Amino acid sequence: MPELPEVETVRRGLAPFMEKARIERVTLNRPDLRFPFPEGFVESLQGRRIDALGRRAKYLLLHVEGGSTVIAHLGMSGSFRIEAEVSGTPGEFHHPRSKDATHDHVIFDLKGEAGPVRIIYNDPRRFGFMHLWSDHLLDDYPAFQGLGPEPTGNLLSADYLATRFKGRKQPLKSALLDQKIVAGLGNIYVCEAMHRSGLSPETPVGALVEAAAGRQPACRDCRTISAW
């Protein structure tokens, strides 16, 4: 499952080709992915300009003129392919992403300053999805309600975590995976963060607040990673 860094890498790779380009045609090669495409999805996008590409947690956001946003999730195997003078797949992947046209489910034909470009969404497992939402209602999108701050944003701080962790017995790994505490973190990066910091995934988060306050943590062997 792509986590925040992978989705951000995809966003940065697509942005030079998609931002400020006009959507000339949208082709849906099937009526659904994990969920059905919204009614009027094609008609709502064709002829409109993509103002900007954004990201919230593990979701890619295509902000389209007129106040609409395409909310895209890559699922387990979803990827975007760029077909232009400089073609390829945004991001570097250890395992090659699918280029089998059988799994090309959504095609965006765009025209921007660099000329025509085709962006293809390919997803062999079809666990990804695309929704269409109003810009001014993005905070009401079900998956965004109650999300915590972004790991790379200014709202995430030691004081914020201390407030959320104080007095709680929840294991550290579970707390970091809680999207209502920090948005976008998944298993891989949580494990890497704990490994680099030398903290056990079983450490009660309240003990970290006590340790930071100058008292002995409840877990005296917090630097031993005992459960992976």
C-alpha cells in the first residue's frame, strides 16, 4: 500500500505535466475501480483546467477549475503513466509498475504549455479509486474527517504529540498508525522511525511523555525492539 512519501513522489512527478493543463478528454475503460466512478465524472472534468496537484495523507488531489477536486487513491497496485515526449512513470519503484494496457482503466488526455500529454491510470488489482468532491467541502470528505496533521507540516511538534500521548497506554506503533494522530503514516515508515529512534513498538506512549518530563519511563528497556 503506497504511503505518504510514495504518493508525494507521484504528485511531484505528475505536476509538471498536469498543472495548468486543460483536460481535453477523459476515457473510462470500466465503470468502476474499488468503487463506481461518480455520476457525471467525465462530463465534470472535460474541458476544464487542472489548477494544481495536491496531497492529503495518502490521497492525491487534482484541483480542477470551477471548484472541483478529484480525490485519487492508488490502492495496492495503482500507478500513473505519462505518455508525452518525455514518457515514464512518476517516481522510482523497486518493482516495475504495470504497463499492461489491459489494466489501463482511466486515461486523461491533456493539453498544456508543453503540448499534448496523456496520463494513464493503471491498476491490476483495482483497489484504487477516484472520487469527485467540491473544494470547499474537502474537510467533509469521509476519509479526511478527523485526520491529524501532516508529518511534514508545521502543526506536528513535540508539544502536539505530548498532548495526544499524555496518560495513554496505547502502544507506540499503534498510535503512530492512527491517522487521527498523524496523517499519512503507514507500517513501513512507522517501523523505520521507531528503529532509528531506538524505541520499541510496544512502548506505552504515555511513558514517552513521562520520560521527556524528566521521570523514568514506565518501560525501562524501551530501546530494545522486541516485537516486529
